[in-house]
Amino acid sequence: MKLTVSQLLSSDKKDIDIQVNGWVRTFRANRFIALNDGSTINNIQCVIDFENTNPDTLKRITTGAAVLISGTLVASQGKGQSLEIQASNIEILGDSDPETYPIQPKKHSFEFLRENAHLRTRTNTFSAVMRLRSSLSFAVHKYFTENGFYNMHTPIITGSDAEGAGEMFRVSTLDQKNPPLTEAGDIDHTQNFFGKDTNLTVSGQLEAETYAMSLGKVYTFGPTFRAENSNTSRHLSEFWMIEPEVAFMDLAGNMDLAESFMKSVISYVLEHNKDDIQFLENRLIQEDKSKPQAERSEMTLTEKLNFVVDNNFKRVSYTEAIDILRNCKPNKKKKFKYLINEWGADLQSEHERFLVEKHFKCPVILFDYPANIKAFYMRLNEDGKTVRAMDILFPGIGEIVGGSQREERLDVLKEKMAALNIPEEELWWYLDLRKYGTAVHSGFGLGFERLVMFATGMSNIRDVIPYPRTPQNAEF
Ligand code: 4AD
Ligand code: MG
């Protein structure tokens, strides 16, 4: 019977004949193979009968080799594991060159592993991170399905700029050296593949709104692309975003939904990914030991995750937040790179992190931002200067969710678009929603990688997506 390492380690049967596939992590004393197949963070120990094993085979058991082991699952004689395999036969499926195999049984830097991203999931850290990523993805679909949402696939190629920030990757089949030109000398996109200028989507929200206004509750979970030149540990040029959109729901409902959703997916992995979380927690504890006392974390990873699940997110208006920031120590002592002087200032990640990590010490939902620092589609408040926006800020991450109640009034939306030079022709269908049965509706976007960062305690977003795309980097 062929079993996975995970099945073997949790088997309640002993002394059964089994087969197992996997990759050799280590081979010591010509006897003990630590075998891993990706099904769990834990390796299974396979004990080789080296006297009866061909010396040539023994030589080929090196770190990285793919093997098929046949033998008996037995209670372990040694320490550190309760079960092991007494191997009767080992077949080397594919050799590994021990001289050049990049993943040696030693500590590698994350930078080195990024350069070897095709092999990095053969390490404990990256296999744990990617199993958690997969589990979180499942938890997202589970939450929405169980709460009456429909999953919707929004287009990846679009003709609109959903965020109005102009940070888009163009999609074109025109001859780049010699593109057709209009009489005015501009590129003639009527001759382009779609007959118009198109780009990769920065958000599925606008299309999700159309479905919310018929199916009621929908969500998208898809790739999003942003050509912003931010080389930070929290930005990717290609990332995955989860965007629920709900008809007849206002901003307060949106906050409730986001909070319940975040708590649910984090609870899910706390319950289902214990081994991986424990491993990552220990990794962080080790990493902390090399840091000065002041920079060490006050909570373990599990404590941090439980804290989010067990505590209410603090809801604070932008105006209150500005008051706090204006009068806080780092602002008065000019420790912030961007000082907060007046109402209307855009918040930088240093401010967001001060609010979450130093001031409130819990997740924070900031709402009612100044209209002119937020996107065109947000519902204008009665004060005429703020919009029904909300950002959720998480410790160690900063902004993890951005959302809003949408402007449902045709005249107000048209005015806003005109002021920002957004052509009505481009979004005629979006405006139609405000003509035919318009209603209050809201939604938000969660950056999936930022969620994975939080759940795994990884500090660089490049380490929570299989093949990161960032400025100057699209390897693999
Ligand atoms: O705040 P953003 O730009 O909001 C939207 O795109 C809205 N259309 C969402 C909506 O209301 N349906 O992005 C939402 C989230 C951010 O809070 C952040 O977590 C993540 O997406 N995000 C990024 N993650 C990684 N790399 C980037 N470059 C990101 N830009 C945004
Ligand atoms: Mg945002």
C-alpha cells in the first residue's frame, strides 16, 4: 500500500507493509534517511539495511534524490519520532548531484532561496508557508460559500482603470517598433487586438459591482496587476486579491463582514495547520534571539493569530486618527519620515503601523477618509469632504484591506468622474448600474499575500507567493 508521509506518521496501524515516495532531506550514518514528500512539515525516518543494500545504491542516496521506499512501518527504536520505516528496498528514481544541489541541509538565506524559488519549497519554511497559503485560499472560498456568496470570475484583461491610479500594464499586439498611428500621431488602438487600448486589471471590483446588483452577494478571488514602482517588502506587481461585493449593505455592514471574514480564515488555519504554524513560530523565536530586545515580538505567532480572532477590531475615523498622529511622540520629535501637520494628509505605512502597533495595539479599521486621497467610486459623506472608505490595518503589515461603500447616486458619481477626467464612455456600463435599480452597496479588497504574510509571520511578501513579480524581476 502506497501512503504519504503524513498518512504514515498519523497511522494507528503498525507492522504493516507500505511504500512511500519522497525526496531525501538527509542521509546519515549510511542508515537513516529523513524523507519528505510535501504532505507535512515532518519527515519520516527510513532505516536502511545497509549490509544488504547495494553499495552503489547507498552512494546515490543523497540530499534531494527522489526515491521509492518499500518496507514496514514500525514503532521507532530511536528518539524524536514514534514511527519509522524499516526499509526492505530503496529505489532511486532520480539522482541528485550532491555537489551542485542548491538546497543543502543547512541554513540558507531567504535571498538565496528566492533565486532558487523553483526548489525552495523543498525547505521546511517554504513548504510550511505554501501549505498555509493553500489552506487560507480554501478557507476564503469556504467562508463565502457558507455565507451565501457566489464566486465570480472577473476579467483579467480590461479597458478600464478600476482604481483610477493609472498604474497599469498595457496589453497590446501592435508592432512595438512600428505601431500604426492616427492622424494626430497617437498610437491607433482601433487596429489593436481588441480594437481599443487594454490593460491587465488592477481590481475586479467594478465588474463585481455589476453582479452584486443582481446576485446580491458575490466575491472575486483573482490575480491583480499593478505597475507601481514600489520596491517594498509589502508590494508585488502581480498579487491575488479577494473582493466581496454586497448589495444593500452599508459601510458598517462592510466592516462587520470584513472582521468576521478575517477572523474566520485565521481560525481555520489555526485549527487545520497546527504543525506548520508551530514550525514557523519556532523559526520566529529563533530569529528573534538575534535581535535587540526592543525589536523582539511580544507575542508568539499563535498568540498573534489568536489575538486577532479573539479581539474586536478597533474602529476609528480618519479624523480621530489624524488627531492621535498629530500629537504623538514620533510626530512631535520628528521621527516620522512624513510629518503629520494637517487634516487631509495621506497616511504612510509608518503612521498606520504606529496606530496599530504602538497606539491601539490591535487591528484597526480606519474609516471616513478625505475624498481627495481615495478612489472615485467611494460614497461621498454628507459633510461633502469625506468618503465612506475603510482600511483595515494589521500589526506588522499595515494596510491589509481597503474597501468602501460605493457611490450609488448617478449625479454625484458623474460629477466626481468629470472632476477626475474619467471619461463616461469608458464606464457607461458602470453608470448604468446607477440608472437601473440603484441601491446602497459595499465591498472591500483583501490582499491575499498580505494575509499570508500575517498568518505565517514572514516579513517579505516575495516569500509568500510562489514566483514573485516585482520591478526588474519576472524570473521563472
Ligand atoms: O486598497 P486597494 O487598492 O483597493 C482596491 O483595489 C479596491 N478595488 C478593493 C475593493 O474595494 N474591492 O487594494 C486592496 C488591497 C490592499 O489593502 C492590499 O492588501 C492589497 O490589496 N494590495 C497589494 N498587495 C500586494 N501588492 C500590491 N502592490 C498591492 N496593492 C494593494
Ligand atoms: Mg488601499
